[in-house]
Amino acid sequence: MKTALALGSILTLAVAAGCGSSGSTPDGGHGGTNGGGGAGGSGDGGAASCSAIQPAGAKMSWMDDGTFQCALVIVTGRMTSSSQDFLEIIGSTSGGVGAGLTVNASPGPLSGTYHCKNDGGASGLFVDFVYTAPQAGQLQDCTITIDAAGTPGSANARGSFSATFTTTGGGTKQITQGTFDTPVMLNGG
């Protein structure tokens, strides 16, 4: 629930910051020097050109049923204590598509690969993936790999993700090749 509310706020922030798409072609801009983009383009360019405007230089991208998506606004928070380690990353594209990743392990530290289906019922583990896109539907499973959980002011959170959804029309939506490399902006503990 926390991720869904925050994701809605991030999407609103992205549109207010001028990241919304215009014209009749969704997400046609932001091609960069290595990407497609442009009028009638198929997305925000390529992975090499994907860089957020907030925070500058942060990266979060993925393929949505084969269509490249690049987050232009990313918020990353981490909370650690002696009993838990919590990481949440929320990103929004210029077309209003948003992805939110949450991993909470008790005890920590966070490292390695986690699944939304709770890794065989492991206690003290919460993993969630929220996705806002046309026909996104119901989450079936996700994989989130944390290579580094990050530290505010010094080390970025880095890793990868993928997910499968049952669409509102009864088909499937595949989120593949997701990666993130972003500063941790919020900290608690």
C-alpha cells in the first residue's frame, strides 16, 4: 500500500516537472544520443541514454513487453535497524508508467535475489512490485536482485528486476531486463 501511494505521488511529480508526454504519440521523446525516441518513437531511447532528471544521473530502466522504458524521476529510500533492512525504489517514465520495488528482510542485510512469491514462505521477508501501466493487471511473480542496497551520501543502490502480470484482458505482461543504479535519498533506522 505504501508503494502504491508513493508511486502515485511520483507520477504526479513527473508530470508536474514537465516529464509528461505530449501529442498523440505516447512517450515519443527523450531519445538521447544512443536512443530511438523522437516523434513516433518507441520509447525513451536505449539503456545507454537512460538517465533520470531527478536525481540527476540516476538510472532505472526496463522492457515492458519488449518496449524500452526509462524512469526520469526516481525516489529511493532505505531503512536499516538491528532487526530489519528495508529498500524501496520508485521510478516514473515521461509517459506516466511507474514501477515500484520493495524488499524488506528481517533480519538484514539485503543482498541477493528475492521473489514476490516470498521465496518458499521465508519468514521475515516482504517483497513487492507495483506497476502502473495500461492493462498492467495482477502481479503473478517478480524477481528483484540487490547487488548493493546503497547508503545515503556514498553508495548507490544497484541491481535488477523482472515481473510477470496477468493483464486486465486475460493475457500476460512481461517486465524484463530491469536495472537500477540510483542514489539512496531517504534514510531511516
